[in-house]
Amino acid sequence: MSLEATPLPGRQARRRRRRAELRTIVVRRTVLAVPVVLGVSLLVFLLAAVSPFDPLAAYLGDRYVQASVEQRRQLSEALNLETSWFSAWWQWAGSALTGDFGHSRVFRQPVTAVMAERLPWTLLVAGTGLFLAVVTALLAAVRCAYRPGGPLDRAVGAAATVLQGLPPFVISLGLLGIFAVTAGWLPGGGLTDPGAEPSAGQVARHMVLPVLATALSQLPWLLLSLRASMAGVLRSDAVRGVRLRGLRERTVIRKHVLPAALAPFIAVLGSRLPEVIVGAVLIETVFSWPGLAAAVVSSAQALDFALLAALTVMTTVAVLAASLLADLLYVLLDPRVTADV
Amino acid sequence: MLAGIVAYAVFVPMLAGTDQKVTDFSAARLPPSSAHLFGTDHAGRDLFVRLASGLRVSLLIAALCAVLAMVLGMLVGSVSAAVGGRTDRIIMRIIDAVNAVPHLLLGVVIVAMFRGSVIAIIASIALTHWTQVARIVRAEALSVRGLEYVEASYLLGATRAQVLRRHFLPAALGQGMVATVMLLPHAIWHESTLSFLGLGLSPDRASLGTLLQEAQAEVLLGGWWALVFPALLLLCTTLAIAACGSGLVSRTEGRS
């Protein structure tokens, strides 16, 4: 009887099965995402239909009072406002599929132009802030893991809990008060100094506070979840085994504990996108940063329906995509996870 | 601690009477002193009193949201568990879908359309947060579904509605309450965020959010107290409720 009689699945076979699993996840999530996106956009139109908000008044602004009944009727016909909310949605969805989201009233530009112009600024601040937060969380969590329950660990935990209780806009205002008003080191808002050309130096100086606010508001949650998953790994038998081999504590934590704790951490990172977006909305508003997230607020305040609808749907798509990506990464990083989860 | 905060919100506006509406521009923007414990705002109103009434509004809105979310969540969760089968699966998919939408964004959309109405704020928060309660309640109801006494009542000819009322709801009540308490800090956050963005309550009505929005202007003028005290109060309130909630959790865990 030879040992090759019942061979384990080879590397090729395992890879093939893995790829099939990933495909299952992608397909299943995409199928679920379609009705969600449709539902959200329908909901936005339905809300607009039942709300007391009058699109004609929003379009005309102050001139609404001056316009005669006949003028109003003609205009609402020209703007296609006489149709039911469902057919309005149908038309919107049709043109949205071809990449036309209508015209933004607040910014006097097509919605797509507004997005193209503002999205990079949002990505710059949110991305840098998040990166900073992740790096700090990793460094701090590793330090804490040397002595779980020690003074450093407890201090970091308490600080993170307190910081977590503060909304992003309070953190932003605090930073603004300390660094821009009291100390006067850094500019308090905008992309550049008034009237200055947007050069790299200008932008860099102006983005320090928004980035810091993003990092501080995302850090506590990242740190606490990473600390919790590292604490779980530290108690596992695998780590006890590694310790018994007589490795240095440093090696144990960097080479064994951290990689094992990282997979669930990355998975939750993707599901965290809604909070990052909310943080971006608030931080950009406080620092009058010309990003896309601040446009959500201005479009809501001015009832710029085309922009609001487009941003809502886009954000939903982004959130769904991020959670899909996180799940894929999780499956890739942790061979025990299967597509059923 | 929670009791202290609630007492502050309830009694201080009562004792101070109508003081918080009185504006006194000669006493505007005073730093904290013994006369004005938390300083005064741009219209000379005492922040200690104003903060208390703001907290009262915020707590009231949060409580209403949480109760509404609880009712909705308990209803959907237990019905979903009782009916089971395909309906259950569809309801769970709907919950997934609601969760996939960023909560604040949906809140902003709802509040933007119905500007300045308190009902819209409450509805926008309750409608985005009931899913957590529903999920927990469903899990609790499903866990008693297989137990003998529920089987027995089915065998005795009880209808699904009867089982739902007699067995599922009481069984899920504990966890449902805990989930509701855990919703409170969320609701406070949401209200203050919406108000801060100028989409929530109108500025003349004090709440934690509107006070923090006013603080934005104050901070630029160096009035740190207008930011620090509302922020601290918000922090203490949410931490106290969270502590209370986790206390409830450890209690109910001991029971089951």
C-alpha cells in the first residue's frame, strides 16, 4: 500500500477551489447589491415626493414669489415636474446608467463635474487621515500587547474609550481652537489662503488639521478592535506553543500574534467605511474643506436634489463595494474562512 | 452618574425658571465665573442653564427614538421568527439592505426634505436603527422556539400569533431592552450631528447639537468654554449610558 493512494488535494486544486469560493462571494454580494441600490434611489425619490419640499420653489428661489400661476405651470411642465415620482425615478435611473446625473443647482455644474472636482480632495484628506490612524493603531497595539493589563495598556484603552465618546466635529472644533485660534500655528479652514494659488505647500499646510481630525476620530475604534483581537490571539494555544520554543517576546508578537490578529482587523476595516464617510462630512464642514463630503451638507441645506440623490446612491455603492472588498481580503488572508460565512 | 446627569437636565431648568431665554448683551461671552458657572454665550445667556435644557431636549429625542426603534425592531424581529421560512429570509435581507445604507446619510436626506421638524429627526434616527434591535430579538425568539414549552403550546393548538404574544415577546424583552439602552448614545450622537450640520433643530431651540454648533463660532473668537462644557457633557452622558448598558448585559447574561 503506497502512501500516494489518497493524495491530499494539491496546491493547484486548492487554489482552484479558493478562486471558486471568491467568485461565489462576488456574485452573491453583487446580486444582493442591485436591489439595495435600486431601493435606496427609489426611497430618495419617494421621500422627495411625500415631503413638503417644492422643487419648483427650490429652482426659482426668490423669483418664486414673483412668478405668476401660469408661469409656474409652464415652467413645471418644462422641467418635467408634472410626472409621478416613479416615472421621475425611471427617467433619472435611465440617464444615471449612461453616466448623466443631472445638473447641480448649488454648484452650477453637472453633478458628474462636481464629483470629479471634489472627490480627489476628500480622498486626499480621508485617505491620509485613515492611513495615519491605522499606522498609529498598529504601533500602539503592538506596544500594548507586550504587557496586557499593564499601565500602558490600560492608559491607552482608557484614552481610546474617551476619544471614542467624542463626535468628529467636537474633535475638529477642539483642534481648531487649540492650533488655529489660540496658538495660531495653522490655518483654520479652506484649501489655500484667501486668494492664493493652490500650490502643494499651501494645500499641505491647510490639510494638517483636517487630517489630524480624521486620524483622531478613527483611531480609537481601530485601536480598540485591534487590541481586542490581539488579546484573543495572545491567549491562544498557538502562541503558547511559540513561547515554549523560547522565542523572544518581540518575535512572538511581531511574527506570530500580529499576523493572526490582522485578518479580522482588515475585515472590520472595510465595514467601517460609513463611519469614515460621516467623519469626512463633519470634518470637511468644520474646516470648509472643498471635498465631496462637504457637498453632501450643502446640497442637503439647499435642497439640491440632483446632487443629493447622486451622492446618496454613490455612497451606498461605495459602502457595499468596501464591505465586499473587506470580505474578499478576509477570505484571502485566512484560509479557514469559507464562502459560507 | 447617569442619575446625576438626568437630574441636572430635569431640575436645573426648572429651578432657573425662564432664565435661559433672557438675553443680556452686557454680559455676553463671559468666561466661567462663580456667577456663571459655565460662562455665557454670545447673547449673554447662562450656559449652565442653557446646557441643562439642551441636554433635556437631546435626551428626550434620544429616548423617543430608542423607544420607536425598539417597538419597530421587536415587532419585525419576533414576527420574522414566528412566521419563519421564506418571509423570515426576506425580512433578514431587508435588514441587511437597511444596514448597507450609511445611517447618517439617510438621516440627512430625510431631514433635508422635512426641514426643521422634530418628528423628521426622530423618524430619521429610529428608521435607521431599528435593525439592530430586530436582529437581536429575532435571535432570542429563535432560541426559545425549539424549547419544549413552545413546542407544547403549538401541540395544544396555539396559533402562531398566540405563541408570538405569549412566548416570543416576553423571552426577547430583556435583550430588546438592552439593545434599546445601547441605542441611546447613538441617538444622542445622531441628533447632535444633524443639528450641528444645521439640518436638525432650529438654532433657537437648545439641544446639545445646536449648542455645539454655536460653539463653532465661539471657538473662532476664543470662547473655549462654549465648546468644552457641551462636549464634556455629551461625553459623560454617552459613557454613562454605555456603562449602564454593559451593566445590563452582564446581568441578563447571568440569567440565560
